[in-house]
Amino acid sequence: MRYAVFDLGSNSIKFLAAETRAGHLRVLREESIGTRLAEHLIDTCELRPEAIARTLDALRKLRSYATELGVEHFRAVATSAVRDSRNRRAFLKAAKEVLGFPVRLLSGTEEASTIFTGVTADHHWRGRDVFILDIGGGSAEWVQGHHGKMERRISLPLGAVRLRERFLHAYPVVPDTAALLVETICAQISPPLAHYSLGDRRLVGTGGTITCLVAIEKGLDEFDPHKIDHASLTLAQVRALMDRFTGLTLHKLRAIPGLPAKRADLIIPGTAVVLATMEFLGAKRLYVSTRGLRYGVLTALMRETESNRMLPGRANLL
């Protein structure tokens, strides 16, 4: 059976197509298209027409990929930008018309749970003690787990796009401003994470910021998930990367190997969330997972399809 997942995020639309055969999962195609859906959302509380148009265009292209692959089962989810917007109903209606099936709007806690499912579906992390940090465009999620079971979860409006628009109004960003941003984020996460603890857990990071940090550290000219998945960065390395980013113009940031031009203005606020989290938890090392929300959605879709496939009259748009 073939599956397709559409993740309508605040900064990009991610697409994952996979098939199961003889009990094995094979990824057929993965795509990420930057649409900056959350652009200026903090000012207007509405999704801008230009951002909606970019997103719907991306969905049309990705939906055509699913058709070409002969996908049988679909699921689409929307997260922070959509749930925080006043015009979300109109957007979801338009997205449904493009895709041919409804988009599920996830709450922050549902998003955190789904990210945990996606990361721990990987045999490398299955059953292990992990503390997951996911940094999106509109929100960030922290999930504490023990022996493969989720213990605590939280979602906060501290995504890279949102932070960029709130705090960074000009480039280059001087070191003092970057340090103040880290301090501000640490102050904002301290109360809600007061009862969370890293302990002996591995800190596992997902999301574009974190995979970019590894790509930059390794000097990768092109994104290679095989060289990024399960890699790690020390706290000292993350600090050194932040020092490298500060003082650079956007033009110079875009020239850094491993940093896509479309993410250049987000790397400093995203890295600030990583540093604030590591410092708050006392983490010396961050491990990386390329499996986040979309893999959690895929896992749930596969489980539901398998449990219902023998029942008559079930639709494929689970």
C-alpha cells in the first residue's frame, strides 16, 4: 500500500510518500517547499493572501506527485500558523479543494505527541530514554520520554519565523543581540519546563534549524539525510556556530555551505532556541533526527489503515 503525508508548516510544506511491502517501509519521495505561511502573522493574526497563494501552489505540485506515485491513502495536517490565524477556516477550505480531502488541524499538544511518535518509530530511538526538541516556523515542542513512552509534552509559540519577526529586524545581528535573544528564550521556557528533566535521556532535535546546523558543521553542499540522521553536535559546537552567524549580512549567511538561502534569516533565531534549551537542561550534546512530524503522521496513518483495511466501506482518506 502507498501513503502520502502533507505537513503544512509555518515555514515550509513537507511531503512524504512511502509504501509498505511484505512488512517493510520504503520511502518513495520526500520534498520540502518553503512557503513562509506564517509571514507577518504576528502583526495581523491572519494568513496573508500571498502566503496562502504560495502554499496552495506548493500543495498542487505535491498532490500531483502523489497521483503520479499511485498513492492510495492520504493525510494532511496543519500546525502553528494555521491554528493561530483568524482566517484559518477559509484557508483550510481552500486547501481541501486543492488536495481533494480535508486537512487536520493539530493542537500544540497533538503536534508534540505526533513528533514523538515520528522520532521513536525509528529503530535507533525506539524504546530509549529521549528528550525531544522540535523547532518549527511558528512553534517549538519539547517532549520528555522514558523507555519509549511519552511522559510530558508542551508546545510554545517560539518558532524560528515568529522569533525572527519579533526580535530580529535587521541584519547583521550583533553578538549582544543574539545573546539577549538566547537569554529571553531561556526565561520564557523556564516556567513551563520547570518540571521537565533531561536526566540520563538523550536530547534529540528535529526540524530544519537543527538539520541545517549539522549540515553547516559538516560543510555539506547538498542536504544528505544519511549524513545528518543520528549525527550529533556538542554544546560548544552550537555556540561556535552561533558566533559564526552573528555579525554576518544576509548575503554572507546565504553563502554558508549547508545553509539553504531560504533559511538564512531563520538560522540565528532557531539556533537561539537550541542554545536556550541546552543551557536550561544542562545538555552537553544534541543528537539529530530527520524524522519529525511527517513521520509521526505517516505512522498513525499506517496503523489506522492496517486496523481498518478489512472493514467494508472505509475511505482511503484516513
